[in-house]
Amino acid sequence: MSTSPKNIGFLRKLLKRMGRYRVFRMARTWLFFLFFIALFGDFIANDKPLFCRYEGGVQFPVFQEILGLRSPFNKSTDWDDPKITSKIFPLIPYHFDTIDPLNSQFKSPFGKQNISSIRFRHWLGTDQIGRDVLAGMIIGARVSLVIGFFGIGIAALLGIFLGGIGGYFGNKRLKWSRSHLVFTLVLFVVFSWMAYVLPIYFGQGGKNRTGIIWWVLWFMFVVFVWLYGKVFNQSKAVNLPLDWMVLRVLEVFKSIPKLLLVLVMGAIFNPSVFLVALVIGVTHWPSITLYMRGEMMKVREKEYMIAAQLQGIPEWRVLLRHALPNAIGPALVAIMLGLGSAILSESFLSFLGLGIPPDLVSWGKLLASARENISAWWLAVFPGLAIFLTIYSANRIGELLLEELKAG
């Protein structure tokens, strides 16, 4: 890459070149299909009608439920009620938690099923209590993709930030006063302790406000550090070895077994989507950091970078406006490769029972249900195939992106 203003055009040309490969088009189509399923899953698989007439009025039960609008219906509504007319149900008339007692005990997708018409057939079979596997696959796609992208997003933010500042500033380019450094470290310890204590102090209600408390404390931390540097900072500046610090943190995280870290976090915290994404982010950021750090060390020696520094442009502006956009390419490769690994990690956690809450479904949880009956092959084949195709698609896009970056 030459200069940062051309990056958007470069990426557009890069994607156009990658479009020549059939495997890229197939992988892209599969991921787009999953996004569509995840976004509109409630309109594809649901036990509530999309449209109906009730007491002379028009109702949209699925849409009303998603938006939280007032509705005359609830979970116990009998949709066979004569008052409810002109019903239009989704293509799959089951939700992932809909129980069909007439088709419990692992009904095969190709076996005989107790259904009133072909419209109510379980096309991918059922589990032990009669839940539809296809509905679970559709709704589970949303949970798996959200966790995968959110988790790799956390890893990308950490990796790009730490790798960027470590590779750009090195050990001698950033200077900080001793008093400012000591103040920042002390303030970080104090605010970390407050982030742990305040949610407990506020009791049960504080748990629901934990995220707000953390964001407020983080904002206050940044403001206090900035104010101290502007008002009270008078001591002599010293070199801040950022690259050394980043590498030491990397060594610490790489020395901790991932499975042990996952088990510890799963034992301390209650299952939640955020917890699974956080575990994925914490365990996947080192590889992105190494990619970003190596590329940043090359970019900072380019002629246009030296010219920007000679013009007196502030270091942080040079980093954000010139260095970061030109060094992001290899990090994107690590992110795409990490996406497949993130989805696999979610499936692994759910398979162990350490992932999402019981009221949600994912591909990993469907896969885990196959242990209840090893002859129910459809519970292993269909979720496993979806996981394989998603991981393969993300990895192939990442590999092709790496090849094109090296070639161009």
C-alpha cells in the first residue's frame, strides 16, 4: 500500500481480484446466507403466525414480539382459536423451544412422524423432548454468529491496539514522565478495584448495571490521566518501553493453557453470551497482535511515514491517519482466520456446557445433545456440517486474502 487515502480503492480492487476464485464466491455466498438466516430467523422458523386477523383487527404476532409492541397474544395462546382467522405461518411452523410431544424420543428426518400434514414435518428430525432440529439450526445460527463476530471483534480491538502501539512506538519513541507513569498505574489499580467492588455494592440491581459502571470508570480513568498530563505533569520524561510491555503480556497469555482459562472463567461467571464472547476475545487476541506488530514495524520505516514526522505532525495522528490504515491488511487475515476459530470455540464451550444460558440454542448445544442418543445421527451431522462449512469458508477467505496481499 502506498498512502492511506488509497486504502479504500485498494481493498475494493483486492476483493475484485479475489472474486475470480470460485471457492471465494462459494464461501462468501455461504456466509451471506448465514447472515440472512441469522437476521430473519424468527420470520422463517416460528410457532406464531406472521399475519392473522383477531377480533376484526390485523395482527403481526412475530413482528410485534420482536419489537416488544403491545399484543393480545402470549405464550399460552391457542392459535386454533376460531377468533384467530386468516393465519399465515412461517415456512417452518416451529420455534427452537417448541415441544412436539407426538414426535419426541428422537424422530429421524427420514422416518415416520406423527404429523397431521406435510407442513408440520420435522425435516431434520427432533431431539429427545420433541424440539425441531431445523428450527434450532436456524435460530442457533444467530447465536453462533453473534458470539463468533463479537468475540473476534474483542480480539481484534485488543490485537490491533496493542500490536499497533507496540510496533509503531517500539521502546524509545514514546516518552512519559515518571510521575505521570506512577499516577497512571496507581489510578489503574484503584479503578480496577472499583470496577470489581461497585457492582457488588449495588447488589442485585448492580449486576444489570455492571457494563455502565465499567464504561463510566473507564471514561473517568482516561479523563484523569489526560488532565494530570496537562496540569500537574512537571517531572522529567523517560522512554516508555511499550513494545517490551506488549511482548511480556503476550508471553504471559501464551503460557496459560486456553482450556484452563476457559474452565476457570466458566466456573467463576454465570453462562452468558457476553462471557463466551469475552473468553473467545481473551484467547484469540495474541495472534492478531503479532500480525499487527510485525506489519507496523515495517510501515513505520516507509518514506511517507518519515515525511509525515518531519512535517511535525503529532505522533498519535501519524499513527491513526497513516500507519494504522496501511498496516491493517495482515491483521484482517488473522481476523478472518480467527473467525472460524471463534465459532469453533463457541461450539466447544457449548459442547462442554460452559457456554450460553439454558434458554438459548446454538450449533454447539445441538451437537452436545447428540450424546444423549448416539443413534440420533442427525443431531451430530447437521450442526457439525454447519460448523465445518462456516469454519472452512472463513479460513479460505483468510487464506486467499493473504495470498492476494503477498501478490499485490
